[in-house]
Amino acid sequence: MTVQESLKWALRDVVGPVARTHGFKGSGPTWRKSNASGDWAIVNVQSSKWNTSQSLECVINLAVAPEPWLRWEREHLGKGMPKAVSESLGLYRQSLHPSGTPVGPEGWWKVTGPESAATAAQDMVVQLEAAGWPVLERMLTPGGMLDQVRRGDLGFMKRKYFDAFFARAEALLLIDRGHSDALENSLRYALDHCPDHSREHAERFDAWARQQRRAADQLHHRPT
């Protein structure tokens, strides 16, 4: 049995049942959960591309892709938009690492056979219970993703380094509510503070977001 097969069975037998208790569907290495609004949370176990049949390393990737973000990605990517919602499409993206991993350097689970695969899968469950399922589920609740953006934390991305992006993200999560001062302030800030090299992209987003806002106003019978 290769280590890839050992990991596959460990994910199926150890992580899969726990994922299902949290409402996530799928089979290793990827599980997904959606809500009534069309927002998605994704858990993916990524294996290193340098693996062999005798040894592999893997890490857990987490993501949340709110429906308005996916709507914009379809507009932006066009035919390049993947059919399935993958971890790479997340607005929020973060990784989980083995217990005891030092702060800073990334740690990966190491699998060399069935026993180490089972041990890794059991530790994945520990990490997911502590900082995976509850984090993802909170962002799937009404207002949860907007709260996460306003905290300035999108996993790998932090507001202090990407302030214009966070302004766009907040605007994105407000457009379906129609016109508001908060939306206008976010859109204005995003344009005023975008880097020169991304000006065209920022202007495309601004025009699209305003069109979406007008559609929401019409839906709610508000003046545009």
C-alpha cells in the first residue's frame, strides 16, 4: 500500500465521519458545506508535490467563499471560473498545521505508512475541532463573514497590509442590502487607496458593485 492510499483511508475513516457531524459533505481530501445564501466553506487536505510512494507531507487548507464573492469571481474570470467551489476560490483562506508546530514556520503532517496516516488524521481532527469547524461555521452564519472582514482578518490576508482589498471585500458583502453610507464609504476608500497597477481591476469592481447595488435597490423598491 502506498502512503497516498494510507492517507486516503485514514481521511475516510477518521476525518470524514467528523466532517459529516458538522454538516460538511464530500470525501477526502475535500469537504464542503453551504448555507441557504449560497456561501461555501471548504476543508481541503493538500499533499506536497514533492511526495513519493513511501513518504508524503500534507497540510489542511480552510476557505470560505461567500456568494457575492463567487458572483464577482464569475464576472472576473468568465469561462475560467471552476465548476466546483475549490479552496483556492476562498475570500477567507487559512491553513492548519500539526499540534506543536512553532509559530512562524509552517509544519506539515508526515505520513510514511498506515500507522502514521492514522496518527496524522487523528491530529487533524484535533486541529479542526479547535480552529477549523467553529471558525468556518461562524463565517457561514448571517453577518459572520462581514464581521470577519471588519476584524481585518481574512486568514493569510490582514487589513494592515491590504487595506484597499478589505474595503472592496466589505463593499462586496454589503451590495445586496442596497444603498448605504457604509457601502459608499467602502467603495470610495477602495478606489482612493488602490495601487496604481491594479487601478483597472478596481474600477471594474466598482462599476460592477454599483450595478449590483442598483439591482438590490430595485428589488427592495428603493430609489436608485
